Amino acid sequence: MFRGLFLGINNKTMYTGLLHTHSSLRYVVLLLLVIVVAKSMVGLISKKPFEKTDEKLTLWLMIATHIQLLVGLILYFVSPYVQFGANTMKDSITRYWTVEHSFIMLIAIVFITLARTSTKKLTDSKAKHKRVFIMSTIALVLIVMAIIMSGRGIIIPVRA
Ligand code: HEM
């Protein structure tokens, strides 16, 4: 129903715009994620204090990821690869875009959100760096894995 509604309001232009936005935002998410993982690892090893910059980076990462979630959710209802038919699970492409992509990315988004929210309660810098490092690394692995599974390319988008 939602798909029909969105496609009714607009069409291919909306889909293409959303896909490009979502596709481009991946670079922002991945870049911030790599910086957060690297910075928390250095902070942990060198026993550095958890600074304002570390806080800001986890916040920016969470905001970028939540925008990505929002765009992904709208895209979900306009993408021709998201289908709810009898053959959805039999076809690896429709199964990936209908179930696997959103499921894996949602788990990654939960970890990124927890990396920000759960560290706020901690007082010790080492514990904060450790928490951010573990949560963000899991998220990074999940996101990279999901993009590899899509066959669309991590750095350069590959379109069929
Ligand atoms: C960190 C979160 C996410 C990242 C990094 C991400 C990344 C990507 C990438 C790289 C693509 C391929 C774009 C291209 O072909 O150029 C894509 C497509 C897509 N994503 Fe996500 N995504 C995320 C979250 C989500 C979520 C949560 C949903 C759904 C609820 C979603 C739904 C979709 C859909 C429907 C497509 C389009 C398939 C198509 O029509 O070609 N994404 N995403």
C-alpha cells in the first residue's frame, strides 16, 4: 500500500533521488565510523582522556546514521527490489533488499546508537573508549559485510 502511495505521488525521479542520497550518505557513515573506531582504539591503547571531540564524533556518527535510516525506510517503500510476493525469499536479490539489508543495517544502527547513549553513563575514560571501540567495530563489520553482500560495491557503486 505504502509503495503504491509513494509511487503514486511521484515515480522514478523520487526513487533515483532517494537511492543517490542513500548511496552517498554511506560515505559519510563509513568515514565517521572508521574515524570513531580508530580514535577510540588509539584512546584505549594510549590511555587518553575521553574528550569533547570523542563525544562529538559519536554524536555526528549517530545523527548521520539515523538520517541514513530515515532515507532507507522511505526507499524501502519505493524500491522495485523490495517485494512481498511468493518468490521474494527464493530470489537472492529480492531477499537481500527486502529482508537482509534492512535487518543487518538496523542491527548496526542499534550498535552505533548504543555506542553513543550507553557511554554517557560511564565516568571512566578507558571504559568509554573501550565501549565505543567494541560497539563501533561491530557496526563497521556489519555494514561492510552487508554492502559486500549487496554486490553494489563498497566505494564505487555498481549498478546492474
Ligand atoms: C547504516 C545504514 C545503511 C547503510 C550504510 C546503507 C547502505 C546502502 C547502500 C550502499 C545501498 C546501495 C546503493 C546503491 O546502489 O548505490 C543501499 C540501498 C538500499 N538500502 Fe540501505 N543502507 C543502510 C540502511 C538501510 C535501512 C535501515 C534500510 C531500510 C529500512 C535500507 C534500505 C535500502 C533500500 C531499500 C535500498 C535500495 C535498493 C535498490 O532499490 O536499489 N538501508 N543501502
